[in-house]
Amino acid sequence: MAARFTLGRIVATPGALEALEASGVSPVELLGRHQSGDWGEIPPEDARENERSVKHGFRILSSYPIGEERTWIITEADRSSTCLLLPSEY
């Protein structure tokens, strides 16, 4: 899938890295989904907001179930950075 926006500097919290490793999920896979517009499991209103955010340069949030956890990916409005984190680390 084609990239719809830039990710900037990619960072991850220790909790997100641990959850991804424990579940055998590659952060690169999730980043690719996020960047291509597959927002994971979010409410329809958040998906609409993400579409608006891609077009107008606002913050973008994706949410993916990973084993017993959920991993969020947030790309900042200025596209300077993207962070993988657990909701509890927000």
C-alpha cells in the first residue's frame, strides 16, 4: 500500500516494544498499515477525523490489538515524529 503521509522520526516506548516483541508483531508492519491509512480498530468518527487529518495536516492516531495489549501509533500534526505506545503510557 502507498504511503499517504510522512512519519518523521519514529520512536517507541519500552512498553510498546515489549508488547510487540512478546506477540511477535513487527513494528514495521504496523507502521506500514498506519501510513497507508489502515487505522486498525478505531471508532468511525476517529477514522473520519484521521482522513481529515491526512488532508489538512493534523495529528493521526491508529490503534491495533496486539495480544493482550493494544498499541497506539500517533503521528504528530507537523509530521516531525511518530510514536508507538501503549494507551497506559499516554
